[in-house]
Amino acid sequence: MNKQQLFENIKRKQSFLCVGLDTDIKKIPEHLLKEEDPIFAFNKAIIDATADLCIAFKPNLAFYESMGVKGWVSFEKTIRYIKENYPDQFIIADAKRGDIGNTSEMYARSFFDELNIDSVTVAPYMGEDSVKPFLIYPEKWVILLALTSNKGSQDFQLTVDSNGERLFEKVLKKSQEWANDEQMMYVVGATQGEMFTEIRKYAPNHFLLVPGVGAQGGSLEEVCKYGMNNMCGLIVNSSRAIIYADKTELFAEAARKAAKEVQEQMAIELKRLV
Amino acid sequence: MNKQQLFENIKRKQSFLCVGLDTDIKKIPEHLLKEEDPIFAFNKAIIDATADLCIAFKPNLAFYESMGVKGWVSFEKTIRYIKENYPDQFIIADAKRGDIGNTSEMYARSFFDELNIDSVTVAPYMGEDSVKPFLIYPEKWVILLALTSNKGSQDFQLTVDSNGERLFEKVLKKSQEWANDEQMMYVVGATQGEMFTEIRKYAPNHFLLVPGVGAQGGSLEEVCKYGMNNMCGLIVNSSRAIIYADKTELFAEAARKAAKEVQEQMAIELKRLV
């Protein structure tokens, strides 16, 4: 999917919501445990209930890997289900990968070639050759960690170098030598709302993937105020607040209701663009 | 496995070699492709041929994930095979993970609980709460990326901060607030031989996982000269130079020969300890 198509989807659906499929067997409604593949059954219900309200789905690989082979089966079934039934969805494999060149090639092959996923989150610590193998696939995206939503983001990401530049700023600048805003996005946590002004100095036109709204406490209004650009430029993720809104047999309706509330706020925020 | 046990294995086997199981279906001998699980068949042969010459095996997850469900099956079979047949081997899941707390918990559960693997490589970019969930498992290890062996390591890892400290130094210092040398190791690339003196200033007693000897061009002698401590303190990995030493039906013998050569050099280097 290219940038313009993503923007068209946002305008049409009046939403820039990404639903995070962080599906944990210990947290899904009990009645699903009798299904042959409870994780997929849960995801399918969540996807069907929210697809018209969001523009992206983001399964976090950790949740699937923790189930071993079974989890990987559920992951692949989930991807295929979205691709077949909701081809306009932008799929993000939240994998936070990053390895030496020949290994990153293997990850790129896995996500882009085998599974036809639209984008992968990548960690920048290992530098250029860990990121570049993901950039040879047209209309596929690298979403590079810049400033994350967790407390530990302060340990290294805010370190100021001898030129007065913080590490996340260096990541933003350096990585633009590798790809432009048609192939790269950045992860910027919503819990750092005031920082979006800083981010936009270095990446005015990029899409940003924004976790941390909802369970982690970020404010959608603040993110939009400081972070929105003229193509929206934001994909705001919510995981737990939507998918675990309710743990009874009515979980999918509750997820829809939670997603609908966010989408309606987003429709209001999108008026900034007109 | 604890630090003392690891050191005992090194002394007994006169080796601190880790064989990297970066098994690529496109690179294994053709005759194996008719096996039901060619990846596992290859790994089993390599493991049997080298286990008495090495103290660790390190499957890189990327190579298994790129095969999807099948790859994950091969990975789990490989881990189980090592555990059952060579219980003295230290197993490293080279995964380079790192995510927010609740997600890192899932990864820790996957590798340590479900699969009983000894250690996982972790990327430091997201800071403390991305690492800590791995540290609650006794006698399991985090191997944190410090200074990697690839060219891109220069992009961010060598950035000097306003106190004159390079990022990898900050990672070494900061992370010692989270765990000591009984639970944490560091990845330090062999291609940066002269840097081991620097590393040992900050981490004199830690074990270091050293990739980059062999295909990537690092020198074992230099690594030992600058990096060895009184418990050896080094686990030197070689992947391609051993497992792809030959591509005929004699691949396992060739792998053994290549591993034997490294082990013999290691036995010489270990004389430094006496």
C-alpha cells in the first residue's frame, strides 16, 4: 500500500485507528477456549467487529511466538483472513526486529514475501545494514522505533550527544538517508505528547505509528494537536482498551463500541485537515 | 545454567565455541531436501558432528521465522533435540527482542518457560522495562546488544554523548543497574577487536557473546588478547564458516573439521588462564 492509498482510506473511513491484536490466551473470553484455534477465533471476531472503524491491524509477534508453533499458525491465519476479507487494511507486523544484513534479509523475506504484510516495526540500534534489507520491497514499509511509549525510553533514546542532539533525533535524521516518507514511518509514543512538535521538525511529512493511547495513558487530542500533518500523518494504535473491553460472550460488540468511540474522536480531529 | 557451570564446560571441553545454527533452506545440501524436515535434519547432523567441540548452540530466529509455521516446528525440534541429547550445551535464542514490559514478558515466557532455552539476545533501545521481564527467571540469561559486528554499528552505537560517553558504554553501565554478571552477558562483535579493552573497562567480569569470527572477518587471537578474563568470559560464535563448510553429503564431517580447527585454537588461547 502506498502513502496516498493510506491517506484515502483515512479520509473515507474518517479514522486513523490501528487495532492492536495483542492476543493473549490468558486474557480472551473463556468460552473461546473450546474452539479449535481460540486465538484465531478471537482475532476473527475482533477484526469483523472493528474493520470498518479502523485502517490498520497490528498483531504483536510476541503474543503469537509465546504460543510456539500453535501461535505461529494463528498468526498466519489471522494475516490471511485480513488480506482476503479486508484488503484495504494496512497490516503491521509489530516485530521490532533488527539484525545484521543477511539476517534482516530473512526477516524481510518472511514478512513481505511469504506473508505479504505491509509493514514491519524495526529497532534502529544496529544501524543502516540492519534496516536496508527491508527497503527493497516496493510499497512495503519499515516502521522504525524512534521515541517509544514506555518508561525505559528515557534510558537511551533521550541521551544528548556532543552536538546537542538526542538519540531519537539522530535516528530520525540518519534514517532519512536510507529511505524517504514513501517507505519509512516512525514509532512515536503517545505518552510523550509534547514531543510531537520536536518530531515534526525532523519528519514533517512522515506517517507516525503512535502506540500508548488507551491503556498506557496517552491523549489522542494532544497527539493530533502536535503531530497531525496535511495527510493526517498519524496511525494511532489501541490494543488492550479495545480488544479486552469486555471478557464475556459480548466481547466483540464491546470492542466495536470502544473502537467506535475512538473513531468518532478521530473524525472530529480530522476536521483539522479541511 | 549458571556462570560457574559454563566455565566448567569451557575448561572440560577446552572450547568456548558457539555454533550458530543460521540454517537457510537455500543453503543446505540438496540431498537433504527430500527429508520430511530438511532444516531439522541438517541441524541434527551439525549438532551431532560438533557437540563435543562446542559449549553452546545459537539458532538465529530469523532463519526459522522466514519459513513460517514449518520453520517454527524445526526450531522447537532443534531445541528439544539439544536439550535431550546434549544437556550440557548452553542454548542461545538469537532473537534480538525488546519491547514494552508486557510484551517482553510474553517473549520471556516463550523462550524461558515454554522452551527452557538458557538465554536470549535482547536489543537495548527501549531501555529498562524492555529488559527486566527476562531477568525474573533464575539461571536464565539476557545477552544485551552492546557493540555489534556489522558496519551499521557505527551509526548509533558509537555516538558520543555530552559526557563523552559512547552509546555502547552507556548501555554497558546503565544495564548493570538491572542485573549483574550472573544474569547478563553482552554482544560484542569480533570485527572490533581493539574495542575489547574498552569493553573490559566497564564489564570486566561479564561473559561476552562474540559474533563476527569467520565469515565476517574477526580475529580469534585478537579477541582473546583483549577480551579474555579469568573465567574465559568469552563465547565466540561461528555460523557460516562451520555449518556451510561443505555442501555435499559430507557436510557434517566438514563442519566437524572446521569446528575442530577453531576448538584447537581455543585450547591454545585458554592456556592464558593457567
